[in-house]
Amino acid sequence: MSQSQSQIQEQRLEQRLGQTVTQQQLLQAQLVELPLTQLLERIDTEMNDNPALEASTEGPEFADNTDDPETNDYTDAADDFDAEREREERQSALDEALLGIGRDDEELPVYHDGASIGEDREEIVYGQTTSFYDLLKEQMTFANLTEREHDIMEYLIGSLDDDGLLRKPLSTISDELAIYHSIDASEHEIETVLTKLQDFDPAGIGARTLQECLLLQIERRDDSRLKTLMTKVVRDHFEAFTKKHWDKIQSALQLSDIQAKTLFNELRRLNPKPGASMGEVVGRSLQQITPDFIVDTQDDGTITFTLNNAEVPELRVSQSFADSMKAYQENAANMSRQTKEALLYIKQKVGAAQSFIEAIRTRRHTLAVTMQAIISLQRQFFLDGDEASLRPMILDDVARKTGLDRSTVSRVCNSKYAQTRWGTFPLRHFFSDSYMTDDGQQVSTRQIKAVLHELIDGEDKRKPLSDDALTQLMAERGFPIARRTVAKYREQLGLPIARLRKG
């Protein structure tokens, strides 16, 4: 009997350990995927939710390094905080939290007047601008689409209106695909591809209604009671929401004034127009780009980079919570029931704060080694900025060089941008499949497209080049590819057939 109990205890211990590791890995995966602006929002939310987590008043932890594949380049700078005020606020939060033990999970983070991190902040559009249409097409390379799905999605992107929404009925799109592209696709098949498009950035793109657009944005948030309430408002009280009948919503959801204010503040931050005009460049209106990496190429060929963490505060466990936990532990023998509950609460909050801090550090390291690998693999491009210098590179190449999992590399490259000497590019820009030519050469598909685009740009518009002529010229340039491949890449570049290019 004793032996059986021992086995059960060992089994339970093992299961709990596994669950803890999984939760931490999940948190790390979530933070790695966030671009800078969303990371700032997540940190702000975490600090509001957890009074044991606070911003440090100390200086940056990491310094710049040089162009060395074995090093990681960081620049971190914490925001300025008044130390005395910070201690008072955290102590007050601790006192209130201890008084409300047992109610913590039911309350929303307190709303503070004034702009939140990431709100009403002036951002700069760096480097070259790219059409919103092109940004969506670039994301298609990471969507694991079949050739048929690729064609359907390309048509869907072209059907989006200026707000980034899909106003056409799926039945109409089905008819148009059959008439203009000889693709016999059912509404169900189109909707399946549309669901994949709705996973693209920015959140809400490809929605068919304003309500669906807002729900898609809310769905990307981390699970919380605030997210649940936001979903209820948009899903169940949408008419009252659009008419700004906040009092009716507050009454229906039985919220306090502070909870309602927090909820309505978050709802106002949703973007009803996630798109920009198709064919227009992404400007300073809705979708601004904040680079996550800043790559510096010197004239002598030295390449360095930094993480753009200027607004990311250094985090630490609140001294008030740490001191309280120590005091409780020192008097463990004489604890009352209420004191034990307080200690459990403090341990939970301190543990959550430590896990979040560790996940932030892991994110920095993961982003840094990934960017270092990309620069190493695409060094020539960072030196000359020539599209033709981009060599074939896929996620597995970066995963092998960094030792990271392929899915982790994919998360790092999602929605993040690098500011370079030659412009600001999404990390996906540096990836490209390879094409094996008839003579056994492996070349980048991006390189092939760049040369093809150059040929078409330089053609006589009175006598534009046919696909056959382009195939011959490509072979003369050292790219012996088939005519059907030329046609495929021309279409992916958004360039029409010869007779439609005639000027």
C-alpha cells in the first residue's frame, strides 16, 4: 500500500512539473510573436493586472555589440519613473489586493486617466513605403497555400475595399473566379481560404462586416475576463455599441463604473478600418510601421543591429511584494488562516511576475539570434540593398543556424520589421524559396522575379515582350526557366500579359 501511494505521488509530481513548463513555454511563444507596439500593450496590461510586477528605475541591461555571428546586439532603455511614487503606488496596490483576496480573478484591471502605452503615440514611417496590397501578398508566402488556394486568395485580396473589408458576397466571388480565371470554387472553399486571409496582419483584415472585423481583433488578444467582456459587447450588444449606449451595456453586464470605463476604453482602441487604400502606400494614417530591429551597415562592411526597445521598460518584482513574502515566511509557524491566504496570494503574483520577466528576456534573446542569423545568411543584401542579392532562404535555414525550432522562427518573423540602410522591410522579405534551373543551379525565386520585373520595366511599351520572349531573355541572363514559370512569376508580380501592357 505504501509503495502504491509512493508511485501515485511521483506520478502527480511529474504531471505538475510538465504542466508548469508548458505554461511557461506558451507564454514565451506568445511574447515572441508580438511586434513592438503590441508588446508594449501587453506589458502595460500585465503591470495593471499584477501589482507584483513593476518597471525598474535602473538603466539598460544590454549594450550594443559588433558584427560578430556569435554575439547578440541589444539596446534597451527604461522609461523614467519617479521612484518614491512608484513605491507608494505598488504598496497601495498590495494593500488593496490583500484586502480583496478571493475576488482578484473577477476584477478588471483599473483604468487610469491619460494615454496608455501605445496610445496616441507619434510613430515614424521609416524607409521605403509599400502598398498595402503588396504587404498582404508578401504574407501569402508564409500561409502554406496550394497553388489553387494561392490563386483564390490573390483574388480575395484584390476584392478588398479601401477599409480592408470584403464587401462582395462569396457567391459573387465564386462566379467571378469561374468567369475570369476558370476556377470552379465553391463558396465553402472560398470561405476556407478567406479564413486564412483573416489570420494576416493587420487584425480584422478580410472581415465581411464591421462586427466580424472587431471580433477578429478581439480574438487575437490573450485570454482574460476583459477579452470575454469585449466579445460579449460586440457579439451580443452590437447595436447598443454602435450607438454608444454605454449605460445600457454597463447595466446588462452588471459592471462597476471603473470596470465599464476600462472596458469602453479598450473597445475604442479597436480599428474599424484595418486596411489602407489598395494601391496606395501605407502612410501616416492608419497602419504605421515601427521597426523591431534597426540594422546599421557601415561603409567598411561592418553590420550591426539593435533591438528597438527604447520604450520597453526593464521589469522587476515589486520590492513591497518581495519584502512581504519574506516576512510571512519568517513567521510561518504562527500563521493564521488569513495570513496563509495572503502568503499564497503573494506567491502567486510574485511567481507570475517572475515568469513574465523571464519570458521577456527569452524573447529578447530569441529575436536577437534570429536577426543575427538572417543578417549572416543574407549579408550581401544588407551590404548593397540589391534585391538580386537575396539568396534562397527558408525558415529551416534560420532554424538550423540558430538551433531554434522552426515554429519559433516563424513566430519571430511574423509581423516584425527591420529598418535598414536601404529601407524598412518585413522580416518575411528576406525569405524566398529556391528554384532549380535546368542546368542544376539553385537560385532565389525573388532574384528571378527581380530580373523579370527589370526586363518588363525596360521593354518597348509599343511592342511589349511576350512570355516566350521573356523566357528567352531570362535564359540569356542566366535563368533558364520554363515559359509557364515566367507566366506564373509575372502574374505574382501583378503584371498583365503583353497585349495589356501595350502603351
